[in-house]
Amino acid sequence: MKIRRFSSLAIIAACLMAKSCFAAETLSVFSLPRKPTNEFRLEVSLDSAHADWGRFKLLADGQALMTDGTAANNGPGILIGKTPITPKGAPIRIIEQTAGADWEYARLDLAAGYSGLVTRYQRHLLFVQPDLFVVYDDIEAKEPAAFALALNSCSSLEFDQGSRDFRFEDSKAGLVAHVLLPDRAVFQNWERLDATNAAASRVFRTASTNHLQEMRAIIAMRPHRVGQRKDTGFKLLQSNTAIGARIWRSGLPTLIAFRTVPDGEADLTGLKFNAPLAVDVFNPKPRSRSARTTATPP
């Protein structure tokens, strides 16, 4: 039987440009927040003809701080053996988008780009004011497969083995990021792709040691201005009906929850909701709790 290896975040990165690691050309993109008033934003390329198809990029003033690493012309990568499969670049369907008092959310369908290899590939995007960005990938393979993930930045990316946080900072901005995997025990330790190569040294990769039917991965990112990094903590949460995370920002918790069952009430640590998403942002005065109830047409 052929071994199939999938990657929701991609496999390797090539950053060989003289002035910037990532292409600066204008693409057809979906971004959060929807109004370009925030200094940070999260983008996903919708351009079916471009190598950046389906990738996410976290940007500060237009510069990419972090992206899911990809080989040239490979989009969010899938491997069969060691050979990357180039997505067909089918149009990305925006399933829904909506917003609460202090957050914005969208759900994208990338499955059409991987005809016959996946039965589900949904990429969820969430922005929680003022500085929290979340990418949640929910993928089901047609057959049990090995999954691999990779992240890269435009400058030196570091991984803290203790906290398991990714950290990046350049002359203008930086971030703290964390990847939350329900099946972390079956994934290898994060490793730098190639410490001897300038471009590859910015890429960290992990892969599953077992074949899995599906993979769920939450990538939480908190950017900041240079020299202004704030305390941030991450904890994975899951139940029979939901998956999510509690994220502490300067000591204050934000709870995010994504439904994992098709219908009925979902419950994550007492946060009950009937929608695909729930967000609970704690503020000393007042406390704001909001759940996705209706979707705004894309």
C-alpha cells in the first residue's frame, strides 16, 4: 500500500528573494480584520493560479511575520511518499463569515484543490481584538495517512522546547505563536528544516509517526511591536463535541471553541453553544461572552 503524507501547513519553504522572504505582489486574498484599520492582519490567498494558494500569512504593516511553509508552486502541501502534490488551485469557497463584538471569523473550504485525496479540508480563521489571530485546520483524509506541518518566518524563527512556543522578532515587529495538536503524542518533535541554509533555517517541521484518518491543528499567534512582547500562554482544550484553546494575554484568559460534531449542542469546559464557533473574552469590567449565531454572506 502506498504511504500518503498530508500537510495542512505545508512541508518546506524557499525564501530566496533579496529584499523580502515572501512575494510582495498583490493577490486575491481574504483577510481579517475585514476593515484594514489594524496594524496586524491575517491573509489567505484565494488566487487559484498562484503558489500561495490557500496559505495563511500573518502580516505587520504588509510584511509577513509567519506563514505556513510551502515548496515552490505547492500551496498547502500534500505528499505521497516524499513527492509533493501541487494542488489544482480550485477556487476556495468561503463557507461563512461573521463577527461578534470583539472578534471576526471565517471558514474556508480548500478540499477542491486536493481532488480525491481528502474528504474534508476546512481552514478556520479567527481574529480576536486587539492582537490574537488563530488558524484552525480540520482535515480528513480519504485513507489513513501521515500528516506533516511546517511553519516559517521572514527572519530568525526560534522554538522554545520548554514552553513549545515559536518566537520571532525583527527590527519592526515580532510574535509569539503556538501549535496545539490533539494527537501531539504521535507527532515528532519540532525540528529546524536545515540550520546550515539561511532560508531553510527559518522553517520548523513536524510529522506524525502513525497514519491518521484526520488531523485537527490550532495555530494561535499573537504579534507585537518590537520590544513590546507581552506574556502569553496557551492550553489545548477538547471534549466529545468541541476543540479549542484557552489563551492568556497578559494574564487575562480568552477561550475559543470550535464545534467538532455536525449538530446539537457543543460544550467545552462549560461553554455551551449551538453554533460552529464560540468565543469568550474575559475583561475585568465588563465580561464579554459571544458565540457565533448567524453568518454574514461572503
